[in-house]
Amino acid sequence: MDGYDASIYERPSVTVDVVIFSLHNENLRVLLIQRKYEPYQGAWAIPGGFVQMNESLEEAARRELMEETAVSNVYLEQLFTFGEPNRDPRTRVITIAYIALVPHDAIQPQAGDDAAQADWFSVADLPDLAFDHQKIIDYALTRLRYKLEYTTVGFELLPDQFTLTDLQRAYELILGEQLDKRNFRNKIAAAEILEESGKMKQEGKGRPAKLYQYRQDAVAEVKTRRLFP
């Protein structure tokens, strides 16, 4: 553009970071990578990296996920922008964080070129994290808990078919509190977001339990508003 000189302005770097949640062994877990290079070499961190000039933010997030963890085809939603001036010791870096939700058996994460290893950690027992990634995970967890009240986002963490017990336990693990069984089931029924799959699942020594699935024609927003006290 005539008369415009971009070189007169300082240019902060832009990165993307992805918080991936899953449920496994009675824990809400987050996927972390161990950094192979400085800064914070050997420390655990959220998967992420620098945005290239020719890609969108979401394209960058999905590329970094694939490169660092071999994870693809997951629910991905932009979370927040973190831009404290000193958050990265290398230079001024602004990061756009994303949140991803996956059933635990849907992916097999593997460390990529920029990671020494990739592994799942309980959100209740995280190692010391690089950069401001503890702050980002805390924010993501708060957002996830909030969204349970007005969307069906929690279903992204479950297999295609599940029992009502599976569903309630998933929500309890995310919320960090126990829910009254009768209350929970009444509110789920009133929300009209489930349908029976026609199949059963053996639960312990008791009677087989019905398997349910999310109704594809259900309205994802609002119908589950105030599902929990």
C-alpha cells in the first residue's frame, strides 16, 4: 500500500498452543509434550508453535498438533489470547490458545520432531510447566466447566455410545464434584439431547445398562442451560 512502511513498527511473534483434554482412569487428563529444545529444554508444555505467514490460526494449531503429537481430526475451539510481554524469554510472543476434546481411545499421541515425548497427565497432578502454560490450562479448565452448563461439548470426550452412568461420571470428573443421580438424569431427559442406541452394556454384576447416543438433530446450544446447580 502506498505510503505505508511496515518496517517502522516492531513485530511481535505469534504462536498457537492447544490444550487437549481427555477422560481416562477416573481422571480428567491433558496431553503434554516434553520440550526437546531451549527455552525450557526438558520441561513439559502444551503442544504448539509459531504461526507461519501463509496459514490461518486454526491451520497452524492443527499443523502443530500433528507435528508434535501425531494427533489430528479433533474437536478444536479457540480459547483465549495470552500476551504478557515477558511470557517467552526469546522475544515478544503473543499466543492464541485452543482447546481440544477427545475420547481417550480415539488417538495414540506420539512425540514429533520438536518434542522428546508426549504423554497424558491428570489436571490435578501436573508437572512444572514451561512458559505460562499452567495459566493457560487453568483457563481452559474453567472454560470447559462453564461450557458444560450450556452446550453439549462434554459429549466430545465420550465414545459414540455410552450409558447414563458413563455420562454422569464424565461430567463429575470435569466439574470436580459429585452430582445427584436422579437430578442429573431428570435434567438430561428434559434437555432432549439423547436417544437410545438400541444396544446394552454390561456394568459390573448388575443388569445390563442401556447405551445412549447424542441426537444429531438436537440443538447443541441453550438446551442444556443450567443443567447443573
